[in-house]
Amino acid sequence: MFAHHGATSYANNIVVLKEVTVTKLVWANPHTIVLFDVKDDKGNVSHWAGEAGSPSAVSLLGWTKNSLQPGT
């Protein structure tokens, strides 16, 4: 598995983001990507990306290409 995904996919550190704004959902193989903006305490915006499973995998969890809309 490490050869395909690398060690960063299995990092033990967890970051919890409570207030984010979705900018885009990329519904494509091999992984679904969520792009979002995060504001820090000073109002500065950072651009983040999160990777999920393939569309066929996340659709089994109830996700669709319309599950996350820009601005939410």
C-alpha cells in the first residue's frame, strides 16, 4: 500500500477544521477531491484540499457529485 499511496496517507496527526467553505468538488477517478478555504483567527484564508475515495466508492456512502456545492 505504501508504494501506491505513500506514508502521508497513513499519518497519525489529525487536524480538525470547524469552519470551512467548499470551493470545488472534483468528482473524478481515481479519487474524489474536495477543495476548500479555511480562515484563521486573523481572517487570513488558506486553500486546502482533501482526498476521498473514488466516485464509485464514495457513492456507496451516499455521496453524489452534487453532495458538496461551492459556498457550503
